[in-house]
Amino acid sequence: MKAKDFKPSSHLRFIIPSLIGIFLFMFPISGDDGAVTIPIAVLAGEVEERLAGSLSLIMTIIITITALATVTAKLLRSDGSKSPFFHSLFNVPAVWVVTRVLGMIFAIMVYFQIGPEAVISENTGGLLLDSLLHVLFAVFLFAGLFLPLLLNYGLLELFGVILTKIMRPLFKLPGRSSIDSLASWLGDGTIGVLLTSKQYEEGYYTKREAAVIGTTFSIVSITFSLVVIQEVGLGHMFVPFYLTVALAGFVAALIMPRIPPLSRKPDTYVTDEAGEQNEDIPEGHNVFTYGYVKAVERGSKSIGPGAFMKQGAQNILDMWMGVAPIVMALGTIALIIAEFTSFFTWIGMPFIPLLELMQVPYAAEASETILVGFADMFLPAIIGASIESEMTRFIIAALSVTQLIYMSEVGGLLLGSKVPVNLKDLFIIFLERTIITLPVITLMAHLLF
């Protein structure tokens, strides 16, 4: 089939939503202060400003509802047939049930200022509930609503075909893996993990390919990256920040598949027979025309306005309820440890000489943030937000994004999936990504500051 075989409306159903999505998420514009940003960030900033006095209460209510609904779902043990979305949202493993309940307890304590100072202090729980969670609420509101524009109207199919001839020589991966990484980049790392696990189970990826894709290409989304850079007070530098993240991630993606533990994973399939993996471009097409046909084909089958709004609302709830309680729980614990103990100082000490060698200001303070990202991606930005040097805050934010393997989401999901990696693999990969990307990020930071 060729592009001319589609109705004009099919072309428009791909082109118009995709262009709107690209504009909202990727088009650089000038903000009120003259700094370069993206439209989603402007919308989020406006909401955050208008609701500033209410957002702590709103987030406390959201976290509380999430915890109570999760406990109820566990007690009732519903099969989820009546509402699969809410079943998957609230029927989580026991460790996340405890985490959500803990997040609720911390949020209530902070909002009503009851309990130990270690929890409710403005440097621990107060910092999260009255600052970071405000940003999460606003960014997730618009990012969740408009994500279907990037995911469901053909943009992934277009770039998936275009990038087919790049993936195998550069990254030793099949072309279809570009879809996984694009879905992660535009949507969420969990989307990439789920796609990877599903295709691995169906025999499209070998064990090595699945492990590489799940740990290297299930990248942090634009949405989360925006939250991280805003948390360290550098939202006006989002465009150079994300370009730095992309460059460091690209370098890591070139190296990681070629070194252990990923290089030692067997090139065997989980099933007896491999799935259909024809990556050839049909006769009469080039890479772009075939990608365009696949995109229009997807766009012609795209969801209508009602389904679009429904999916957007589900994305918002998934982000609010899936992320906020974990950030509140793990973040508060990590900040208490950072504020009242020397634990992060001790584990970060080996990195001080390296940071000093690369002339990173406040190397000792920065070293405390390097390994904490294994628990949760937001923690380095939260702990490092008070460092005076903008360059150091920039490096911390970029590194936390490119480290990629954090147990509160992508890491935990990988362990629970069929992708053949274990906890030891994940920690080694986390350290390798840290060592590989830190010099790249630091070099870019020296050029920018």
C-alpha cells in the first residue's frame, strides 16, 4: 500500500495530532522570563502558580485516596474484570502497598504538622509536599493528558521505520526496538519495559536483546526530565539539559551492549521459534515513504475525542497515584537519612576525587547524590537542590536521568517482568551508566556554564 491509497482524512489524522504533540512536548519557546522552555512547561507553571495555596492539600488527598484504595483492593481481591485500569492501578505488590501507606502517613503528618520534626521539617517531608509534589501535579496534569498525541497517532511508527537501519549496526538490536525506546522517551520508561517484556515473551527478542533494551532504551521520559530540572531550579535550561541527557544516553547506549553483564546474556529466545522479524522495506518504498505509510495506517485507526480524553485522564491518574506516594515515602526517608545521618556522605566518598578531577564545584556535596538515585530518580535532585553552584545542580540532574535504573519504578518493573535481569545485574548496570555518562555530562556542563 502507498500513501496515495489512503483517504485525505487518514493523512490528517496522523499529521495534525502528531504536529500538536511535537509542538507541546518538543518545540522550544520563550517563557515569561525570556528563557527557552517548552509549551507543556509553560502550562504547568501557570497551573502551579494559580493553585499554589491548595496544592499541598490536593496532593495529600490524592496520596491518601491512593493508599486507601490500594489497601481496599488487596483486601477485596477483585479479579479486575469490571475495571481493568483501576485494578492494575491499585492491585500492586505488597512492597508498594506498604510504600503507599507510608506515603499517606508522611503526607498527613506534614500537612497537619504533627509528629517528629525529622518527618515534618521543611528540609524533609515539607520540602516534598510543599515543593516537588506541586511540580509533579502540574506537569503530570498536562503531560498525561496530551501524551496520546505522541503515542497513538502514528509518530512512533514513522520513527520506528526510519530508525530501523540504525539500531542493528550501532546498538546490536533489531529495528523494532526503536519503537520501545521512542515510547519510553515520549511516554514513560515503564511503557518501554512493558513493550520489551511482551515482545520478548512472544519471541521477537533474544535474552540479550531484551536485557539491553529494557536497561538501556527504556529511557526517562521528557515529562520526568522536566520535573527533575525544575526541581534543581534550572527549568530555564531545559533544552540544553535535555540535549545533554540525550548525548550522554547515546554514548551509554553505544557502550553498554558491548560490556558485561549485558554482553554475556545469551542470544537465545524464550520460545522455541522466533517471532516474525522482517525488517526489509517493501519494494517501491524507501525508508521515509514506508514509515509514512505505517504512520498514516496507524493514524487512520486512531481513537476519537472521547477515547482520547479517557486515555489522557487515565494517564494523569496513573502518574499522580503511581508516582506521588512513592516519592513522598522514599523521598522523606532519604531526606531524613541525608539530613540527620552521614550515610550518603560515606557512600559518596569514592566519587569525590573523580568529581574534583573533573573540576566539579562542591564535589563533596555532589558526591552524596550519586548513588542515592538507585532508589529513586528524584532523590538526587531533591538532595542536591540546595547546592549553590548551578553547574553542579545541572550535573546532578542530568546524571540522575541518565543513570536510568531506579528501583521505585523502572528497576522494580524490570525485576517483576520476564526480562532476564536480576538485582545484581541492575546495580552493576547502574554503576556502569554512572561512570560512562558522568564525564560526558560534566564536559557539557563546562561548555554551558
